[in-house]
Amino acid sequence: MTTALATNTEMAIDKDWWRGAVIYQIYPRSFQDSNGDGIGDLLGIVQRLPYIASLGVDAIWISPFFMSPMKDFGYDVSDYCDVDPMFGSLADFDAVVETAHRLGIRVMIDLVLSHTSDQHAWFGESRANRTNDKADWYVWADPKPDGTPPNNWLSIFGGSAWQWDARREQYYMHNFLVSQPDLNFHEPQVQDALLDVARFWLNRGCDGFRLDTINFYIHDAQLRDNPPLPPEKRNATIAPSVNPYNHQEHLYSKNQPENLAFLRKLRAVMEPYGAAAVGEVGDAQLGLEIMGQYTAGDDLMQMCYAFEFLAKDQPTAKRIVDVMHRVDDVAGDGWACWAFSNHDVMRHASRWDLRPAAQRMFATLIMCLRGSVCLYQGEELGLPEADVAFEDLQDPYGIEFWPEFKGRDGCRTPMVWEQSNQNGGFTAGKPWLPVATEHLHMSAAAQEDEPGALLHHYRKAISFRHTHPALSIGAHDGVKAKGDVVYFTRTEGSQTIFCAFNVSETPSDFDLPGGAGHQLVPSWAAHIHLQTEDCTLGLGRYASRSSHNSKGSETWLICY
């Protein structure tokens, strides 16, 4: 097979393609089924790539499709270098890459490097005894004299982060499910093996990676106990409030400084391919600080995202300002990637109880913030969280903490492509999760035929971002708030764009640049298109046409 170094020559010319990019996340189990078995697959993605291209996004991120026993739906990998048969084959992945590249879309895949499945051959060898070649490839530890685990570390999925193994008469560490043992990054051979995994996919044409739990790779070699976290500092950003994981400050089980050296090695592997990575920073207290550390300079990761805008509560003007100021303080030399929804949290249309016009406002806002953007499949349709009955649950997280926490299945139900049947065009068989009946009238086909649909708004917002470098790669003058209005200015070269957003339920009076006073109505008021000299903007309530001064500078005004 031709390597990516040859195949991707044209697309790899711009090594900064990721800066300001819009990335569309695909959860493959639920995107499109091509063979009627009720589970989405890679050829289903090929089928729907023209739709994705119509959105105007720069890249897709595909959640795991590797060989796996699927106890955590692909985030428990048993073979990093092969495709699980339920998703297709390596040839099908090649078809995804070829089709995406032909449509001008880059392909990022979800690498789960912190842990494997307990059915991975590496773990099978490691657990056999204490003297084999891979004996130190996972985190093993002797019990305390009383037989209890070596320290107090907890699993995000509940209970101790340690599991007893009778073969070695030792505990192994698992930050997630018992069936997801953590790799030992203190062992150089482990790092080398994982870098080879990255090379394998880059050589197949992959353009980059989403790095699952990027701050979990390395643990404290001394296995020191985590200290307690004061109640006032606890939050449910990473784990539900009913999970005791929130009671610890995870000082030693993750976020170790040695991780930076590995990330530099990974960046060096990616550089010749023009590839980029976005890391998932899973930390409820230090997410932005870690994001800043991991994206600083030009030898670490290009982008990271934390969970600030994936939180339960709708962000107020003050909250948005606080987050963006914190990013300026701790990640000014780095690059954020913003998301409101993904496969791990309740869809933001439901989480924030947004009316359709409020969804338009937030879609426009995220396209105007400094950083890159991740959109989750169905977000562009405004899909709410699906209500999945307990008997239909698949997610072990939800099953463990039901009913206080219903898990992640509600955001993972199948995409709705058309409404002619209960399966929404997703499959000809029985879907692995039921298609939400309330989603059917919001299908992609139905919205294509409705000029005022949210789908078209997303396309306009993405297009406007791409055609105005000030929004995609420009600097900002600091995000500010006046009452319920968030405002800032983006600049790039001679282009200046002033942005203002009312994020409240009530109208706000606001003086626009130049002293013109306007009333910014609440985000769910009737949406109005304003005709400008250059184009029709369906992005906000007020928009000025671009104006040019004698020096050729360009100014735009977007208010919502």
C-alpha cells in the first residue's frame, strides 16, 4: 500500500491545517449501518461522507473501531492494528481515507493509549508470570501486608483502581473498567510499541489522532496515596456526583510531569506526515492548566480540550469570560479545541435546555471563539438526549450508577437520516440502541427540505468562519461581559470582526462599536436574516456589511 507520506502530499502541505479547524466526531456504532446488522460500520461512514462534506468541516474524528471485546464499546482495545469485524476491515478503513481525502476532509482516529483490554495479547503475556518479556508492560503492584490494594486510587467507573490477579499474586491498575488494565509508560518498550501503533495508522493515510484520556498515561512510580479533595472543590465534570472518584485530588494517579517527554516523542512521529492531534484532558480541577502544558510550543500536542463547556450548567456570560480568561492565563502559548457535546456527556440541547434559536446562538458563538472546534454527530440537527430505558442500556457506566446517573447511551443513539421508518435510515436491521422516536422529525433529510432548519445554520456558521481568517486563526482582545452579553474582537491581518452574544433569557441593551446602541434580544427570539451589501448572513440578529477604509482594512460586526 502506498504510504501516507506519498498519498497525503497535497493535504499535508499545510501543517497548520488544524489551527481553527472544525472537526466532526463520528461515533461509528451509531452513524450508518451498511450491512443490516444494526451496528454502524466503516462502509456506512463512506456512504455518508458526502453529507459530512456538505457541512464544510475540515476533518472527521472517528471513535474507536479497533479489535475489541466491546466491554467499553471499543475503548478497550485488544489489537491496535486491526479493525473489529463488526466495523469492517482494514480495506474499509482505506476506503474511508480515500473517499474523505477526495472530498477534502482529513481523517483523525481515536487512539486509546492509556490502557488496553484484558484480552490484548500484551496483557495475556504480562499476567502469565513476573519474569516474562512483558512482565512490566502493565502497572502491577504487591498488596499491602494485610492483602488490601497498594494505595487508595479509585476507578472512574466505580470502586478501587486495583484488581487482584491470582496468576501473579499482585494487583493491576485500571483507571476505568476492571477489564481495562493500564499500560506502564515507565517501561520504554511500552512507549516504543505505542509509537509504532501511531506509525501504522499514519502509514495508512490517517491525518491525526484524538488522544483518549491524554493525562492518564503515566502514574506516580512511588504509588503514593491521593489526598482527599475538599467538598467545596468537587464537581461532576469528569465523573457523576454519586461517584466517590470526586472525593480525591488525583495528584498521583494521573497528570504526571513525565508525560511531556512521551508527548514530544509522539509529536516527532507525527511531524513528517503533517498530522495533528487533539488530546482529551480528563481532570475536573486542572483541565485548562494541563491543556496549556500539553499544547505549549511546537513540540507537544497541537490541541487539547478540557471539560469546561461540557459541564452540566449552561454557561453564563461570566462563566464564559472566566474560562476564556483562564485559557489566556495558563494556555496563551497553546491551542484549545472547544466542544459542547460528545459521546461521553448528555447532548447540550438537553443539558442546557436550549430552544432552537438558542442552539443557533451557541453554534455561532463556538465558531467565533479562539481555538478549534469539535462537533458531535447530530449536534447540527439539534438532537436532544434520548431517553433510553434501563432494559435497553448498553453502557456499563450507566448500569453501575443507575438511576442517579443514566450513563452515556442517551447521546449515543443512532443518527437519524430520514423519517420513513422507526430506524431513521440508520439500519435495515434492529439497531444496537433504539432510535429515539422524537428524533425522527429532526432527520437530516427533513431538515434539508426546510430552509430555516438548524442544519443550514450550522453550514452557514462553518462557512462564515472559514471565509474569515479572523475567526478561524485570528487573535482576540480578551473575552469580556457586560451583564448577560459576551463580547470580543477577533483580528487577523487587516480583518477585524466584533462579536457580541446575549446568553440570557431577557433582552440586554448594548452599545455596539461606534456608539450605536442596539437591544440584543434573548437567544430564543425569532431568528432574523439581515441583508448586507456582500451577502445574506443568517448568523445573528445584527450584522453589518464589511467596510473598508483607505488602508484596505476590513471590519465586520456580528451580534446575536
